[in-house]
Amino acid sequence: MWSPRSESWRPNVFSLISELLTSGSAAQIVAGVLLLAGGAAFALCGTALAFIDINQHRLPNRIVYPWAGFTVGLLVLVTFLLTDLGALGRALGAGLAWGLLFLVIRLIHPPSIGMGDVKLAVVLGMYTGFLGWEVLLGGVVLSFLLGGLVSVWLLVSRRAVSTSRIAFGPFLILGAAGALVFS
């Protein structure tokens, strides 16, 4: 069973991958390489979705669904290699939790969050949840903080009005990325 060097150690994505790649264990090295592939998928899909959302105010299923499937498959493989079933359960639970939170917001006030944001939150929840519940919480908080600050700036600078639509997907992606990197 894989475990970090010390019990007080809380990995960010870079330290986790570094630890795995330098472990000397074939299974852990492969898991590290798979997590690098997951990071590349995050960068590629996240960047594409951010630009599409900014320009078209939508997050296409043709990107979100394959990314979600890839993420689940990748996390299953990494869990198998590291024999850490708890991390997979936490990742899936975190994806479900973030997605349900956004679904509830969507049902209560439909104009506030689109269904693309709900589906994106599931994927981002899996990424952040894999590292821990604190990372998930950090991703959610950072997303809302970034989105709120930019929205206030747009209102104050008169580049937007209270009825303006502001794409939230880029803030979700940046918030999750920030939580993964700075956790």
C-alpha cells in the first residue's frame, strides 16, 4: 500500500507526482506518469473549455463527457497501482458533492449556474478530491472568490451591469487548478 513519507505530509499535485516518480517502485512510477497524463488532460480540456465558455457561454458535452470518462478511468488505474481505494472513493465522492452542490444551486436559481458548470464541477471535484477534502473545499472557495472578485471589478469599472452574463467555467477551472497546485 502506498503512503506518503510522513503522516503530516499533505501533498499538492507536484509533490505527489514527484514522490511517485522518484519512489523506485514500478507501480508508483507508472501511477506518477498517469497523473502527469491527467494533468495534461486538465490543461488541455480546461484551457479549451475556458476559452469556449468566455466566447460562447457554454461548456460543450463533447469535451466535458470524454474528460470525465478519462478522469474516472485514470483514477481507477492510479488507485489500483497505489492500492489506495480510499483515494478513489474520495475522488468520486468529491465529484458527486461538488456536482450536487451546483445542481442544487441550478435548481434553486437557474440563471445563476448553467448545466455545463454542474457537469464541469463533477470533473473538477474528482481531481481535487483525489488529493483530499481540504483540496476540494479550497477549489470551491477559490472558484467563487475569483469569480466574485472579477465580477465586482467588472461592475465597478462599468464593463458589466448587474444583468450581464459572466462565464463561470474559467473560474471553476482556475479555482481547481489553484487548489491542486497550492494545497
